[in-house]
Amino acid sequence: MILYISIFTILFAGFTQGLTSFGFALISMPILVKMMPLTEAVPLVVILSFFTNTIRLVQTWRHIELKKISLLIFASLIAAPIGTFLLIYMAPNILKLIAGFIIVSFSLLLITNHTFPIRNDRVAYFPVGFMSGLLNGSISMSGPPVALFLSNQGVSKEVFRANITAFGFILNIVTIITYFSSGLVSPTLIQHIAWLLPSMIIGTIIGAKSIQYINNIWFKKITLVLILSSGVLTTYGSLKALI
């Protein structure tokens, strides 16, 4: 039963990733952590996310603004090892509570049309990238900070998906290396990945095909609702565990 639940979860998470180019961890983590320790679920999700980002990169590379996101990537690479350290030594629910609060706060602002466009957006890339790398290494949630920032800047769905995919791809590589060096990748974990990889690929491809039926306005709405929902669930789950 656990295997079937995991396969369906990864299938839907892959669909979400294919559609919006983020959200794989947002969908899969709340369910997977109920079936395995956080120190196993996080590497599993990050490694599977690497494969989804590889598929998306092939499809979206023409729209990547690499010069603009270079600082974002640099900052996230600095923070990813720190996030891995937090995963090992800090209480998981405290990490999730902090992340959930930040995600809910900013997504509510954007949903209610309280945007704060930054003219020189390169100034904001470092703190956004650092936060994203920190969350990716600790609780496998690199997407929300970058997604919220790009939504705030009002970029098109093509540029949004391309930039966040390129960012996630590079960050995944560095984070996976830190997981291997920290001993978090076990033979059992690799076996779980092999079982779940086909459903992830199928879901990602279906999601990518579906994007052509969604315009920019609805794409932004779907993105923000997805982020808000994940933040609420993350916050609720961590509070419930702490109280």
C-alpha cells in the first residue's frame, strides 16, 4: 500500500513540476515524510527533482535568462551546504515552521495583488537565492522563494518556467553532491528512487504538455495558490508536531 501511495504521489508531483516547473517537493514532501524519516525523504525528493528539471531544461532552455539568474544561482550554491547541515543537526519541525510562515506571508501578499516590483532585480537575487538554497538543502523546498520573486516581478510563464528550471537543475546537482558526502544516500534510497522514477517521468511529461492550454493570468493564479497551499500545510504540520 505504501508503494502505491508513493507512486501516485510522485506521479502528481511530477505533473505539477511539468506544469509550473516547480512544486515537486511541495506536493510530495508532506506525504512522504509520513512514510519515512525526513533524512530519507529529502534526498529522495531532491534526486527525483533533478530528473524532472533535466526533462524541463530540454524543453525550456530557449527562454533561460542565464545572465539575470547567475547571482541567484551563486547565492543558492553557498547556502545549500548550510541547509544540509541544518537538516542533520536542527529539529525538522522548527525548519518547516519557519519556512511555512515565510511562504504563507509572501504568497498572501501576491494573491491580494500587493506586489513590489524591483526595478534592479539583480539586487534581490542574492537574498532570494540564499533563502532558496537554504530551504533546498534542509527541507527540499527550493522553489517557493524563487517562484514568489518571479511572480512578484510579473515575468511571462515561459521565462518563469525556464529560469526556475535552470536554477533548480544547478542547485539539485550541488545539493545531491552534499548528500552523498554527508552519507545521506543509501542503497535503500537508490532502490526507492528506481521504483518511483517511471511515475515521475510520466507525470512530468503530461504536465509539460498541459501548459499550452493555460494563459499567463491563470498560470500565475495556479502558481500562487499552489505556493500558499504548501505553506499552509507545512505550517500546520509543524505546529501540530510541536504542540
